[in-house]
Amino acid sequence: MRTQFARRLSLLLCVTGVASALLFAASIASSPASAADEPAKKKADSKDDKVAKMINPAGPLKAPKGFNVELLYTVPKEQEGSWVNMTTDPKGRLIVSDQYGALYRVTPQALGDKAGQCKIEPIDIPLGEAHGLLWAFDSLYVVVNKGKKYDSGLYRVQDTNNDDKLDSVELLRKFEGGGEHGPHAVVLSPDGKSLYIVAGNATRVPKTTSSIMKGIWGEDNLLPRMVDGSGFMADERAPGGFVCRVSPDGKECELFAMGFRNPFDIAFNTDGELFTYDSDMEWDVSTPWYRPTRVLHVTSGGDYGYRNGAGKWPPYYIDSLPAVADVGPGSPTGMTFGYGAKFPAKYQQALFCCDWSYGKLYALHLKPKGASYGGELEEFISGTPLALTDIVINPKDGAMYFLVGGRRTQSGLYRVTYNGEETTFPVTPAVEAAAKDARTLRHKAEAMQGKTDDASLDTLFPLLSNPDRFVRFAARVAIEYRDPKAFSKRALTKGTNAEAELEGLLALIHTTAQDPAHRGKDYKDPSAAEVEQVFEALAGIDLAKLDLAKQLDLLRVYQVALVRFPRPSDKTLAALTARFNPLFPAKIRELNIELVQLLTFLQAPETAAKTVALLQQAPSQEEQIEYGRALRVLKTGWTPELRKSYFEWIAKADGYKGGNSLRGFIRNIRRDAVANLSDSDKAALAALVEAKPDAAAAPAGPPRPVVKEYTLPELAKMLEPELKGRDFERGRALFAVAKCFACHRFSNEGGGLGPDLSGLAGRFNKKDLLESIVEPSKEISDQYEAITVVTNDGRVITGRIANLNGDDIQINTDMLNPNNMPHVKRQDIEEITKSKVSMMPEGLLNTLNESEVLDLMAYLLSRGDRQNAMFQGAK
């Protein structure tokens, strides 16, 4: 029997669709997190407002205890559009922007004024389509992201006659780019002297007056470039998305950091450090180069490794910087720190990040980590759908305000306040001495970036041996601005610290040679002698004395050298093959991934046999694709049997499940592999070359029989003794056997639709972990709970809302198939409720014996650390 809530909701949905029925759930919710009945009484004569009570059709918004979320204003879509950006002016009023239209000034009703209502004033100027708004220097700064009417650029808007009305518009600096990957937010620098602007990867770097980086970036992919499998932005090259620093008058512009995909916003903390929340390429889910949405610490001169298609750099590359926190699938939008909010202390210092597609407002609690930060992610406010676009803390009332809207969806303005028992007295963040010292050292190196004085090399080179990755990176970027003739001798001199040697050699490579894809008309290759000197220096680094991280660094520096330098002598190439061929295959996936690229480039004769064997044994779809991608351009060492095995894998992989681009990537692999076949090979392999995709294909081995239907108590008893002598590699293989890789990421591999399990050990004990596997529906994470949609014609669709666009909703119904996304029109929806059943299947451990269960649990609890004590003494 349908509840009164469902009956009323169904009526609203039938009339206007999901997002147009704004906050109906909040108006009837008993939760203290939602109290929004009063605003629903406003504008009673408006048809829109009679039904516009709900943005969250599957239930009330969720927020921590003591927080109150209220809907202040329902935006009449036909008149005022869909709001995506927001800032505050000196009087505490909000200035907001319609994604495709005008700017508005909003005066919120006073806190506690239940009878009041927002005052909305159109800003009567010829400007709109803003993705960035900031009040600074007695001006409104507007970053326009061109839709149809206004050119992309940074504009300054002022009140020239002091009548409290903005009336003057000045274009300060043009940007070349637009749409959803164009220029975005603008924020004030910590010293209050300049502006910082972030832009997506469809925006060209503007003509700068200075640069922290020398403009020597490149794709730096050793094997031939494989662009996006669907051809999306295939012509895009580095630097991708970027952050630039601009003077208040727009005349000075300096490139600050690069290598992003499409971050929408940036924010500074009280240490003066910059952060962004970068997007993923959701079409890459279940490929090895997929990178989840992630929060990044944006440091001076940083490169965060985004490259188009399969060219994205893994987080361990020496020439890029890692994330503060991996968030998972989503669409990053607005962000802000909680400074000035009348919230409990932990939230005053949190970094709040909006996810548009999955309706999550995260609070990231940062913790110093050397010269950078780590972070613990908390889901602060959520709703389904809740298309969050931007967020601010209003210094006048200490409240948080956030917008929902975008892509012509129904928009609304919310306010978040705290009325719980904890104190909201302003706090001063604690300063950790060690972290401050590390940041000071990094800042010392950063202060030397973009300068050409050779005397500073005496200070910079010792910093290359610093144990902190961010310090080393900053120092190398500074060195790269100098003339390589001034530091080549230092870089080529053997030292006692491998990290310093590798960083110095990388700086020398960057400054003496350019990626072929980025060479200008005046480019000249380094001499053969200069090339051989670098390879001789690399050869002098003892691989056996390096830990895993440094081994990966060495392999990466070799890759960059081989990309940028002219082809070395045959003697040097033979020496490289002799050095690395015996190391392949290694026991560690990351080493194998880098070794197979290097040995394929070298056309080492044993590579085909070794890699095909790895391809057949690899437990995850992602690892298999890495080997398959390399083999597509290998020309030596093939036998008919190896060719047959490889093309059998391609035929199987063509049926693997993943994002929109996966099939395109596999087609590209097949195309390149076929191009290396002789006519006789093509004839012999014709059936496989032309094979149709196998819809039932899966990367794991054959189905396993049920060993036992385990219960939670007996599994818990098995885990009571301390785990010792477990097998890491078998645990990883079983992670695939249990189909965990299909949905979950762990240690930078796996699917992207389920939670990232890498930090599992820090959040769950052994019993809790077991319970989440054996009884997945007992307690479903808000972040990954499903909804059930009932349509007017009787269809029932259960899954997670993954995307919104106007009146269209996309729902992922199968976590094993990220591309299974049926569309539903809002006007066709009768009812939406939260599903009580987890999208995670039950019985995942039932095909494992007891020893295998223990290996899998040790793998999960290890956070991907092969050196964990649980694996010591393994046979």
C-alpha cells in the first residue's frame, strides 16, 4: 500500500518531474537536518512553486546531527534559469549566476526569520554565462565560460556612481575555450594581492607575462599515443587544465600549475595552500588509466599528470604529484573551506567539496603530511538527486549556502546552520612544527621557480635529496628554468642519493630535449654525446639497491629520456635490453607495467612470450589491458601460438564491461595489432580478427564451485587469530575471483562505481569488514545506496542516479557494467524510493576455501602493502 508521502510525491512527479518538485521530502521530514516547510508557502500564486518542493525525491536530505538544512529559494527555471556559481558581496548578499544566462543578487532572509523570504534582484548588465564569481578590490570579478552570448574571459564589474548597482563591465583578459571544460572559478590570493583562476582542459593556456614552468611539458608516453576510445577531445594535448595567477587589472598572468582534467573550483587554506577537486573521465571506468575524482594539493609548478585517453600518468610517476584524497566517481563542482562558519571546530577547518552527479557534499578533514597533506573524507550532506553546483560560507551570518542546478535542471538555494550542543566558537588551526618546517622548505624552492639565476643552484640541488616528494618536485621545477649548461655537470655526477640523481637527470632531460608532440620550429636535438652521457649516468644507478618507489622512478626517467631524446646508439639500446630483460616479469604489477612498456619499445625478443603469459594470468581487467595495449605495437618475438593467444584475448576483451570508451580502446588495440600482421598471419587469424564481442566475457578465470555458504560467526572465528604468513599475490588474485575488482578500486586498480577499498583498514576492523561482505544489505553506505524508480507505464528500475541533463535522468543499474545506464524522463516517473537492497551481491566468499578467505582478508586489510607483517614468512 502506498504511503501518503508516496502518493503526494507521485502526483508532483507526474506533473513536473523529479527535480521540479523541489524539496517535498524536506518539507515533511522529521529529521533535524531538514526543515524547509516555510519557504514552500512563498509565491502561492506561482504554478512552479505549488509543486516545486523537492530536489531530493528519494527522501530527506541527510546531514550530521545538529545541522539544519533549509531551502531558501526555488528558482523559477523559465525566468531565472539554472544557477551554478555564487559569491558574497561586502554586505553579505549573494551574487549568483545562471549557467546560460544572467547574474542575480540575492539577499537571504535573516537567520531564524521563518516568515521572511529571499529578495532576488537581476543585475542589469550585459554579462552572464559565468562559471566564476568573486568580490574583491571593490569589484565583482566574473569568469565567463562562453555558452552562446558572451566571450570567455575575466571581466571586472563595478558600481561607478555608488548607487549600490553594478553598472560597468570591463573585459580584462580573454580565454580561448568554453563549454563545460572551459574557464571556471576565480579566487583571491592569500596575500590579497592577486587572483587565481582555474580552467578545464578545453581551455588553452592564455598568453602569459611570466611562468613558473618553462613550458617544457609534454605527453611523455613511451609507446604510441592512444587517444580517447570514443575520440573525445582527441586533439587535446598537455598541459590540459591549469591554474594561473592574474593581477587585479588582468594585465599580468602567470601559469601556476597544470595537468588537470576539469576542476570547477579552487580554495586556499589558512596555511596559504591551494586545493582543487578534479574530475575523472567517467568513460574510462574499468580501464587501467581511469583516475577517480580526487582532491589535489595544487603547489607552485605542479603537474598532476592528466593526459588525454590512455596517456594519463599513474600517481607514482616522478614527474607528477599525487592526490590528497581519492573520492571516487562523480562530477566535482564547488568547494570552500569552512572558515568563518558557526560550526563545530572540525567543520570550521574542513574543506567542503560538492559532487554534482551523485548528490554528495563532502567534508574533507586535512592532516599535514610532510610538505603536503593527507585527508579523511566524510559525507556531510547527501540527497538523491542533489545536483550541487557551488558553495560559500557567508561571513556576515556564519551560515553555509549551497546551490543545486546546472545543465538546465531545476535550481534551488539552500542554507546550512548548526543548532547542536557543540561549541561554535571560532578556532585557530593548530600548527604542527614538522609540517610547517617541511612546507617552509618547499616554499624556499618555489620562491626560486621561474628565475634564471645560476647561483641558486647551490641551494636547489641539495633539496633533490630531500625525503619529501613535494620538496624534491619543487626544487626540480626551479632547476629546470635554468640553462642546462649551468647544471649538467651536477646532474651527471654520481652521488650517494639515488633520488637526487634521478631528479637531476630528469631536469636535464626536460631542459635539453622536448617531447616530439610539442617541439617548436626552432627546436634542436641534443647531440649524440649529450644523449649518451645521460644514459651512462642512468646505467650507473644500482637497481638492486633501490626500493620499489625508486625502481619505478628509474624506469620513468628512462621512459622520458627515450621519448624526448633522439634514438640512442645500438650499443646503448642493447645494454638496456640486457639490463631489464632479466627483471621481467617481476612479482609486482606496477613494475611489470613499466617494464613491459620499456621492453616493447626496445623490441626485446622475449617480450611477447613473457607478456602473453602475464596476460593470461593477470587477475584484473585493468592489468590485462595494460599488457594488451603494449603488445599491440610489439613486432618481434611472435610465434603463431603467441599470436593466436593474443588475438583470443582481444576477442574476449571486446566484451569486457566498462565506461563508454572501453570498447573503443579495445578496437584501437585490435586495429594496431592487426597492422603488425603479415598477410599470411591475417589469413591464419581471420576468424579471431573479425570475432564479434562476447557479451559474457569476464577477466576472471572459469566459474568456481561453491565451497561453503559461510556464516558471519564462523568467518569471524576464523579471523580471531592474528593473520600471519599470508600470501599477498594470492590475495590480490582472489580479489578478482570474488569479482571485487569489477566494482571497487584497490591500490590504484579496479572499477570505479563501488567504494575505493584502499583505506579500508583505517575505517573497519576485521569483524565489520566481514559483515559488509557477507551481509551487504544490513547497512548500506549513503554514498552508494540505490534507489528504485517506478514509471507511469509500470517499469521498475533500481540503481544509482549517475547523471542529470534537463528532464533526463540516467541510472546505473549494474555495478558490474558501468555503461548500463538506462534513461528516464522526469515526466514519466511515478515514484522514487530508496532501495533496501545493496547493489553489492551476496555470497562472494562462498567459492573460497578457508586459506583463501584469510589471504583475501589480509590483502584487504593491508592497504596494498606487500611489506605488511601479515605477509611475512609466507611460503
